[in-house]
Amino acid sequence: MGKTYNIAVIPGDGTGPEVVREGRKVLSAAASKFGFKINYEEFDFGGDRYLRTGEVLPDSASEEMKKFDSIFLGAIGHPDVRPGILEKGILLRLRFELDQYINLRPVKLYPGVATPLKDKGPEHIDYVVVRENTGDVYTGSGGVTMKGTPHEVAIQNMVYSRMQVDRCLRYAFEYTRKRNKRKTLALCGKTNVLTFVFDLWERAFHEIGKAEYPDIIREYYHVDATCMWMIKNPEWFDVIVTTNMFGDIITDLGAITQGGMGIAAGGNINPEGVSMFEPIGGSAPKYTGKNIINPLAAISCGGMMLEHLGEEKAARAIEDAVMYVTANKLKDMGAGKMGYSTTEVGDLVAEKIGRG
Ligand code: IPM
Ligand code: MN
């Protein structure tokens, strides 16, 4: 018997529990096939708990999470809770307190999946966005003065330290090297306007690249142009590294080019600590409990988690099985349009892993 992994599971809100259930089903199939064990412990963080108890996240939560090998999260966001409370109080708080400074978001079009991009197929859409995950306007630096008067001023600062920039860039260079595709890392910024922050990013990018990663080709794109090229020439990209806010925006754009929220997976990574894997799509309240939501994003998150834990063969088997299912089974990636229920999609992937 191989290793045992202890995983904290946060099913969360809306369709979160449904997709997490299928993710676990597939993880278990991979574990028995590849000879390791997974212990799960569930945590009820989310909107229902908040509405019941008034507490968003216990103060002990991140210390508790540090005892696990990884966190597997479904979705956070509840229609009866004002926007921001749960997102900031659970998701962003965990990302910050666990110092998950990388948000890794692959943009990959699987076979059989429709893309809105004309004349593009799986051979054109296969890159990874490394989104910095602790800095930028997300830090909460800023404030409001003279609120409610005609003189009201609101400030939300774009904050980056050299340390944050360096560690993110090093991760991105290492990732590009390990990925070993086109060995090209593109920095996505806005050097023509945000001259303080992107001067820092650009200098660090070339300094580190030149000194430590001479084998990696460096490219630079403004964020607005990045959006254009992600649509027109996605095949140009191998790995993109960018700031927190720009990364948030361009990865939704990327997600729709790979078939939408049902399929887009991501990982909040602390390379030296505990990481948290979560599908990019939200809690989709209107589909809750109907067993029609697409669980492939959550299933792929499970694959990313196993890769992160060092179970690379099992991770590849999950991705291969997902690709088999998109290519041969599902009619569409949208909720209620797949031709199968949420449960059946999980079964299809798990069975394929079992068959090999
Ligand atoms: C994401 C989400 C979050 C973010 C929200 C829910 C706080 O949009 O993971 O991309 O902005 O990071
Ligand atoms: Mn987002």
C-alpha cells in the first residue's frame, strides 16, 4: 500500500456538494487503481453555516487546515448572503492566511468540447495562467472618506512587494520549465499606465529570467492585448504569469474558451504549505440539488490536487479519463445539457479510470 493523504473537504454552497461528491468518487477510483489511500474530513464552511450561526469562518480554521495535506473545495456563494461576505470571509481569508500565493489555472480545450473561438481546436488552446494570489487590490489596502457626501473618495490600492513578485515569478519560471512545451513565459501587465507596479514586475521578470532561467523565452503583453490574443491566437501562449486582478479577469475569459465554468479547474497553491483546489465556477444556486451540474471542473481539480501531492500517474489517469468522457460521451458541457446526470458523469470518469 502506498501513502495515505489527509484531505480537508469544504463542499460549500449551492452545487458545491454535488460536484465535490463526484470529485471524491473519482479520487477514490484513482486511489484504489494506483495504490494509495485518501482520508477525508468534511468542514461545513459556507452560506448555510453562516446563516445558522452568524459565524463566517472560525478563527481556528486556517490552523486546522494546516494539519491536512490538501484542501478540496466545492463552491462558496449563497443567494441569501450579501455578495462579498462569504467570498472575502472564507475564500480570500483562507487563501491569505494559508499564504496560497499562486492561483494556477490551466486553460485547455479537451477533445469534443465546443469552444466559441472560430476555427480553434484542442491543438490551439492549451496554456496555463499563473495568477498571483495574495497581492494587488485584493489586499484591502485603501479606504473611504466623506462617505455619502458629494465629496466621497474611495481608494483601493494595487499593492505589490518585491518578495511577492519574486516568489510568483520563480514559481512561473519553474512551472514553464517543468511543463516543457514551448518554454515560453509571458508576463501580462500594463506597463504603459501602471508604471510603478509593472516596472517592479517587469524588472524582476527580466532579472530573474536572465540570471536563473536562460532556457525560458520571455514575452510581455499588456493585459488588454492579452485578452485580444487569447481569442485571436490562443496558440501563442504556453504559460502566462500575471497579477491577482488581471489574473482573475483573464481566467474567466480563458475558461469560456475551454468550454465554460463546468470544466475550468484551478488550484490555490502554497508550494511550501497547504494548497486548496477549487473549480473556477461558482455555486450556481439555480441548479442546486437537481443533479444536472457538470462535475468535470471539480473532478479535474482532484487531478490537479493529486499532481500537486506527487501522484502524477494518477493525476494523468484522471485527465485522460476526463478527456475520454468529453470526447466520447458528453453532448455539451452546460448544466442539464450533458446527456447525463452529475452522478452519471462521475461514474463515467471513475469507470474509465478503473478500466485503464
Ligand atoms: C475567483 C473568484 C474570486 C476572486 C472571488 C469569488 C472572490 O472570482 O476565484 O476567480 O476574485 O478571486
Ligand atoms: Mn474570478
